[in-house]
Amino acid sequence: MYTLYSMKRSGNSYKVRLTLARLNTPYRLIEVDILKGESRTPDFLAKNPSGQVPLLEVAPGRHLAESNAILWYVAGGTSLAPDDRIERAEALQWMFFEQHSLEPNLGAAYFWLNLIKGGRDLQRHALEDWMEQGYTALSVMDKHLRDNAYFAAGHFTIADIALYAYTHLAHECEYDLSAFPEIRAWLARIESEPGHVSMDWEPAPEAQAAE
């Protein structure tokens, strides 16, 4: 059974929890509060020297970091991870986009405006750039969705999960999605997918029971 080191309020951690829930995969959940330094302890750094969550223990003593890499690992062999060469590349394309263009802006704005006391004052100038570049990324997504219901392979995949994690929080970090009707419709489609869970959901204790 997997062990997932995760932070409930982390969009990157939510990606993994959402994928595992969609696949109905049992796992043991360990909450790590990065704001309290729990990811910087010697014990955690021995598992992941970058000191970040999510972190997935895939076998005793063997850990996998980076949220999108974890998604490919846990979804391998399912419809969420395309097998077709071009469809796989398309999914990767959008997952790279998410980490390069979306998460650094929406994710950063969410972190500083919602999780850090006084974060707005600390990051006042950076926030302007995050908003501008975040809107640019949202525009790219909305344009793609005018002709596509999903981001890759013509159906729901981990590319959608990766992009959904922070996009669904846009309103919490002052982005206005009223000008992006395709994104709003896509968010509703993702939320209607079987097995969808909210960001604050946790697996039931029996689902975390040891094998």
C-alpha cells in the first residue's frame, strides 16, 4: 500500500489525492504541514531532500517526489494515463504547461494570499506579475477548451487533474473567471467525473488500513 505525505491545503498534493480517489486506490495518508517546518525535519529530508510535498512511498524505503511524476506512476495502465504515443505527449505537454505557466502564478498567489498571514504586503509587487501571467495562462487554456472538452486524448486524464488543482482555486486568489466560460464549463465537467473529491476530503480510516 502507498503512503502519501501530503498537505491538505496544497494544490500539488491535492492532485495526487484526487487521482488516487478517482482510481479508488487505498493508501495511508500522512499530513505534513510545511508552514510549521514539518517537511524540513531530518527524517523527512532523508526521504525527500527537496523538502516538499507531495511525496509518495511506493515501496518500503523508496519514495517518489514531484506531483506530476507521481500522477504518471499511480495512473499508469489506466485510462487516466494515455498509452498512445501522441496522446501521451499531449498530456505531458499540458502538464509541463501547468508547472511552468499556471502553478507558478495561481499557485503562488493562492499560497501568499490564503496561507501566509500578511502575505499580500510581503508579495505586493510579485502579485501584479502573478496576476498578469496567470491570466495569460488561463487565456491559453480557455482557447484550447473552445474546441476540446478535455486537455488530451479526447477524454478525462491526469492532464486535466494537474490543471484542475489550482484552476479551481482561482476565485480564492482574486482571479475572475467570468471572462473564461470554457474554463468554467470544464471545471464543472471535472467535478462531475466519477470519484471526484474536494480538496478537504480525506480517505476513510478503513481505506487506509494496512494490507
